[in-house]
Amino acid sequence: MRLVSLLFLAIGLIVAAPAYGRTPVPIVEFPDLAVGTSSGVKPTVEQVRQAIVKAAGEKDWALAKQAEDRFVATRVIKGKHTIVTTISFSAEKYSVKYESSENMNYQVNNGKALIHPNYNVWAQDLVGAIRFEISKL
């Protein structure tokens, strides 16, 4: 009976390992992205701010104003993973930078910041939503 229990435990670990064993990847930063509108008209800082607020809300990111030109954006996934970025902006450009995370396998290896690959997917999704909202100005 003990052998059967150990066998089931081993099978369970083998099946579950791929879900938890994702190899961390380098964090992708999004510095100084150009603000581009479809109209070609230069937006105001307030319009860029509003586009960021709308995009973040649509992608389930909570924003907290850190300064006139900066937000702290937080996303909680399934109640167990948290990622935090800083979004800085002007009328000409915006940046999305990793700040912190919980349960995302963050580590520094040989001076390089690594994280679960889904962080980059969620950050890219936020950047794409911001780009889309700004393009509509």
C-alpha cells in the first residue's frame, strides 16, 4: 500500500511540475516609448494620463498616483500573484518599469533580473493597451 501511495505522489509531482517549474526569464523593460496618435496631433500630458488610466483599468491594473507624471500600477492575478510597475509619462513619451512582485519567482542571477515569463506577457499587454488608447487621441 505504501508503494502505491508513493507512486501516486511521484506521478502527481511529475504532472504538477510543469505548472510551477517555469524557468525565469529576463525582465523586459519598456523605457521611453514614443507617444504617437493616429491624428498626428501632439497630445497634452493630461490626455496621455487619461489614456493610461483607461488602458490600465481595461487590463485589470490598479493605479495609484505617485507624482504628477507617474503612477504605480499593480495587478493581482488569481489572488496569489502580484506585480507592480511604475508608469512615468509626458506628452512625448512613457515608460513602464518593473518595481516588485510576489509569487513570481523574481531573482537576480549574474546581475540580471529574472522573473516568471508571465510577467513579461502581462506588462506587454499593458503597454499595448496604453499604445492603443494613445493612438486614438
